[in-house]
Amino acid sequence: MGELNSAGVKDEDITVIFACGTHRAVRPDEAERLLGPEVLKRVKVLSHDCEAPDHVYIGDTSFGNKVEVNKIFAEADVRILTGDVGLHYYAGYGGGRKSVLPGVSSASSIQFNHAMLLHPKARMGVLDGNPVHEDMMEAARLADVDFILNVVQNARHELVRAFAGDLEEAFLKGVELVDRIYKVPIEEKADVVVVSSGGHPHDIDLYQAYKGIHAALEAVRDGGAIVAVAECPEGHGHKVFYEWMTRYKTLEEMEERIKAKFVLGGHKAYYIMKALEKVHIILVSAMPSEQVRDVFRLEPARTAQEGLEKALKLVGRDASVLVMTHGNITLPTPV
């Protein structure tokens, strides 16, 4: 704010847009926590609505996505993106271009982009050949972004470093630091991976705790077993996630649904179904065993020892075992 003011930009000419994508609008108390009460008093603040009727078409990506963005964002004289760079399930990394797509894009543009999560290169920690990332970057270029300010945080959500400047260059510098902090080299994949999702609040429900399972998939061999230790005191944690697991019986059904209409929450159901085609998953949690087994199709256990015993019965007692204590923030990377 101070930099903009010193450059001659008046407070009344500044608009802060919360890049909500398909998420709900930011509540007033959340806005105050994010920006501070003084900033809220000085500038216009709004949450992006992907269903708004007045999005502005700015062009097509090479993938065929007709990119439509927030009208106020499109009509601004200067467009600045802020955010944090971190690992992301299918975009490879969060941050940078993601503030435009999905951040301030229309529902149809987001749907087109997110349907590409089915691509084999749409993976955590992968940018090269990842169509979700590449489509996002092209959309951000079409939006004519002037400047970005992105940060990288540690596991305690403390700022490690900030990166500012060009849309792509600053973002990629952030990616390099994320790789150094969160990618962990492993010599070979294990028969069994015991993974913690990081404890409270990261394992408050299965929807959140799945991040640990997702990371463990990079460390376990096909046909192996993952023992996911996550209390999940609040159960499954997401209505759509639960509905997809009860409604769709096969991975193919879920893929068709994603192609037709991406719904936040459904992607976690898809990832679980996809994982179960390759590995056994044992969930050590407080969730009802019947729900774990019948709805989410995982093997329930009450203790880590019980979970490990079940895993060894499945893959053999001479199995190699790898333990991930911070599965929510680390990405095993075979070397």
C-alpha cells in the first residue's frame, strides 16, 4: 500500500479482490484478519464470484479454454497478484498464475481447466507438461498481469522469503525454494509407507488428511500399502466428497463427472479411487469403521500398530517400511 501511495496511487483508486475461484466469498472477519482493519477502511474490497454474469472474455489458451475474468480486474489499469507458492494436487504448485485462473475467472473457464486434472502430468510438484499449470499460465498472460508478489512459508506458516516481479520468473523462483524445502529424495519406493498427515488441525477430517495419503503415493510401490495415521475427529469433512464416494462406484464414472462438471470436493473422491487401483490404504482414525470401509473403501484400524500389522499381512512381513512424519507438507521424490 505504501509503495502504491508513494507512486501517486490514491487509496480510492485501489481495489483488493479476493481471488476465491469456486470457493465461497471471504467473510468480513476473515477479510479483517487477512488485510488488517486499517487497510479495510482505506480501499475497496470484494470477493470474486465465479458465477457473476459480467465476466470479460480476454482470449483463448492453446488448450481451447475461453478465458473470462472478473470485470473489475479486467478493466483495471494495473493488475498485481499476491499469494503464496506451495505444492498443489494437480496444478503442480499454488501461487503466481493461479490468482487469475481459477482465482478471478468464470465458472466455465475454471471447469475447462480443472477437468484436465485427469491428465497423468497433472501432479503435485510437476510443471513440465502439466496442462493444468500451462493453461493457467497462458490465462494469466492473457490477463496482462503487471506484477506479482508471492511468498513461501514454512510448516509453521512463517514467511521464509518473498519473490516479486515478473509473472513467470518470480513464481518459478518461489517454486525452486519450495522444492528445496519440501521435496525429500528417496532412493527407492517402499512396500509399506506409514504416514502422518501432520496432526491437528491437518487431520481434523479425512478431506484434510488425504493430503498425507496423496504424498505417500509417491513413496510406495504399486501393490504396496499405505498406513495413514489421521484422527479425523470431525469425520469425512466434506459433503461433496462423501456424496461422490456413495454415488459413484467406479473410477470411470468419476472421470466422466469431472469432465462434465468439476465440483470442489469431488476431486478428493477421484484421487482416493485412483489410489486404490494401485495400493492398499489402511486408515488409522476415530471414524466409524463401517464408514471407513463401506463408504470410503479403506481398511479401518484403531492404532498405528494395528494398521502396520494389517499392512504386513497384505504385503509380507519382510516388507520395507518408510515412515513419513509430516505427510501434509513433504513430497517424496525418487532419485
